[in-house]
Amino acid sequence: MMPTLLTTLEALATVRFETPPGKQLQIDFGERLVEIGGSKVRAYLFVATLCYSRRHHVRAFRDERQESWFDGLESAS
């Protein structure tokens, strides 16, 4: 059976990008609605991933302002 183009593309998309230890950190914000005290609140989740070990650091904020980015980076180190 011959692999389809989609199967081939899916396999290529899952290739892990390897980096040496301590070389790279990937960061981003995501958002979720969470319930706090019976009220739905939008929480912004700062996620930092060490590329070599794939270890995650996650912290919740009320916004995505520059100060939150800096606080997230500082708390990840």
C-alpha cells in the first residue's frame, strides 16, 4: 500500500526539532475561561517550554501586557 500525501505530510509535521541543553526556550500565552468564586473569569496562561527537556513552566495572569511577559520570564528562570 502506498502512503498518501496527507500521511507523508503528517509524518513530516511531527519531526521533533532538537536543540542542545540550555540553548532555547519557547514562550507563549494562551487563554482560558476559569471559574473563580462562582464567576467566569478569563485567565491568560504564560507557558514557557525548555526545548531540550520539554519541561514546562505555566503561570496565570489577568492580562498579556508587557509586565506579565517579563514576570512570566523571570518566574521561569
